[in-house]
Amino acid sequence: MPDSRVARVTEVIAGSTKGFDDAVQTGFKRAVKTLRGVTGLRVMEFRVAVENEKVVEYRVRMEVIFVLED
């Protein structure tokens, strides 16, 4: 019988004043501090915060996929 794996998904929301890529990196770096076995990310949503007619923060909502340990 082949080895099998079971994964779990948790949602993370992260922000950055630099851009969407930096927001993804920020969320990823924080997630791997807590979660072991991360195998991927799925970005679900992009948003921006606006103040005084200017973009002040880039935000992403993403799923973090990680394998459950035995």
C-alpha cells in the first residue's frame, strides 16, 4: 500500500506597505514560524487600504497548506 498524506489548510491575512508580493512573503514567513510541513499557499484575495486618495497598505488573504504529522 503506498504511503499517504493528510493535509490541512489554515487561512492567513497579511499586509505590507510595499506591495502584494511583500504581503505574501510576510504572511508566509509568519506562518512557517508556527506551522511545520508547509507545502503551498493559495492566494484567495487581494485588497488595498486607501487613505486620502492614496494606497497605504496592500493586503492578501491566503490559504496555507501543510501536511499533518503522524
